[in-house]
Amino acid sequence: MRACQLVKYNAPHEIRVIPTPTPSSLRSHELLIKVAVASLCHSDLEYVKGHLDCTLPVTASHEGTGTVLAVGAGVDRFKVGDRVMAGQTFGRCDECEICKGPENYRHYCPNRETMMSVQRNGAFQEYLVIDAREASRIPDEMAFETAAPLACAGITVWRGILQAELKPGQWIGMVGSGGGLGHLGIQFAKARGLKVVGVDARDESLALSREAGADVVLDARLGKEEVARQAWEATGGKGVDASLTLSDAKMAAATACAITKNHGTMVQIALPKEVSIPFEEYIFRDVRVKGSFLCSQKEAEEMLQCVVDHDIHIEKNIFHGLDQVPTAVEALKTGAYRGKGVIVIEGA
């Protein structure tokens, strides 16, 4: 089969021919899918730079969707013909304390085997083996082109909002509000009855934040202190109840904490090399910082249903065929489009 792979760091992806997975190779918990649509994530750029230790060559994209062609012997949630969104994690042990704990933390299993597009092949190929325990059924009303961008951006920002633990009517801040995660996060937050302060640093990202429905949109180029002043003024002098850091800019986490009220929560989602926060935020204001990683199968299916129920809009840029992946990657790198780069593979 054809696949678009990262072969060496700091070099363009390459179209290669690799072995096609077969039903006979499936383990008990695995699914074989025919890939329909896959999409790009900002972290794909980090993989190209070598910021994660990838097993090269590796097929790119951890945002994949497709139709089930075969199921492993132990799979009972899915059948041939089901439309699914792939999960990124793979091979959790089902034996450790985390696996036997709450469903919404099982994807943190420390004994899991590999991650899509990092240590095992991702979705920019014609057929793909995925873990049924991490896969989600796509609602009948949803197109593959809508589901694919949700496989990372959607699930990640959805869980971040859940981790903020807010009630309807409260304020949430998002630093990096006009990107792939941010424009979804704003809409998810509004669907859950929250008020949103969006913060970003480019004109087009500020515009997208407004279009997505943010109640207040602030320009990060004004500096952390001024952004914080405006956010506190907009929220009645107390700051947002919780914030999400969706940008890997150097000042993003510090800005997110600065707009957050005393004793509030900042959820770190972006993946910079280092997260820099002044000690005053921890010590003098007791801002609590927590991380969030992807989401569970149940959380993912709740997110997909929210998209259907609330008519969530995903800013998409459609490319047709694996040959277009290098073009889409370059466009992502230069900021040539808003939202998500989506590649139609099946029938392209």
C-alpha cells in the first residue's frame, strides 16, 4: 500500500510503498480499518523537527478515520462496516492500577506500547491497524472530513475543558484561542454554558476566536500585564475561573496563569520544551496547574455527540490524496491556512 512517511528529521515527508496489514495479523484487541480521511496536527511539525523520539521511518498523522474491515477475536464493541475514529494510544496492559481505575484515566497506562505516528505507523496510509479500546464510533450524521480533525484537536481540548471542572456561567480563558484546538475549544465551552476569554497573537487568529463565539477576545501582542488587566476587567475584577494553555509560545503559560483568578486552575495542553510560570502565580495567588493528555474512549464519544448536537463548526482545509501531504505540511508550517489541514485518502 502507499503511505506518506517521515523518513528523516528536518526533511519533507515521502510517499513510499509499505506492506499492507492483513486480518490474520490482528491481535485480540485490534481493528483493521480502511482509512478514509486523516488530518494534520501542529505536533506533526514537532515530529519533523525531531522533538519526539520517533521510530523512523514512520507513517505520519495521528488523526485518522475509516471503515472497519476486520476485528480481533476479543473485540465486541465494533463490527465490520462500522465507521470509527482512531485513538492515538495503543496496547495498554489492562492489569495496572491505572487500567483498573476510572475509565477517563486508563489511556495514561504507563505500560502502553506505542503512539500513532511516533513509534507506530499513523493514518496517512491506505489501511491501518488500531486499538479497539481507544477507538470511537463516529455518529451517523457526521462525515469523515469532520471526524478526522477531532481525533486529536477535538479530544484534547474537550478533555482540557472537562479538567477545568467549571459550571455553566463561569469564565474560562484560552491562550491560543484562534488555532485548531482553540476554535473548537471555544465552541465546546459555549456548548457547556461557559463564558470565554480568548487570547491570541495574530490578526487571523483573533478573527477566528471571535467567529467561534468567544465573549471577549484579547491581543497577546499587548503583553502579559495588559492582557491580564483587560481579562480581569472583563470578568468583574476577579479573573477567569480556569484557563487552558493551547499555545507553545514562550509566554503562553504565564499569560494563562495571569488571567486566572486566585485559587483558579490552569490546564496545560500545549507541548513546548519547557513551561515557564513565575513563582508568584503558584505561591502568592495559589493558581493550580494541571496537565491533560488526549481523552478516554467514553469522553471522545461524548465529544463527537456534542459536535452533532450543537452543530460545532470545524475550520477545515481539504487536500485530496497522499501526494498532497507535503504541500499541506508546508502550508501548516507557514501559517497559510486557518484551522485544520484535512487529507481525503479513500477514493482520492
